[in-house]
Amino acid sequence: MALPESKAAQGRGNSFWRTVKTVAWSFLGIRKNSEYQEDLARVNPLHVILVGIVGAVLLVLLLVSVARWVVSP
């Protein structure tokens, strides 16, 4: 019989994916003010920084790959 998870344990994984979604929307620059305020209350600032750095690196790698593909002979 599995023990029920606490609310905090259930929210941990959810918080990380919420952070990923928040950073993805911020890259696009599209966000409702009400959702922005809700995210500020729920996400971990350290997660935001880490996901933002990883997202920026992935974006740069994608742009470099597309540029090389377009310019390749």
C-alpha cells in the first residue's frame, strides 16, 4: 500500500515544470499579468535562473545550427 504524498512533495515536481513553462513564456514575451503574479508566488528563484541559463544556451545552439545549415554548401 502506497503512502499518500504530502502537498509539498506533490508540488516539488510541479514547481519545476511550472518554472520551465514560465521561462519559456518569458522567452516569447507573452504573459498575462495575473499568471505572472501567480508564478512569482510559486516558483523557486534558483530554478528560474538555472532554467533560464539552460534555455539561453539551447536557443544559441539552435540558432548556430540553423545558421550553419543555411550557409552550408
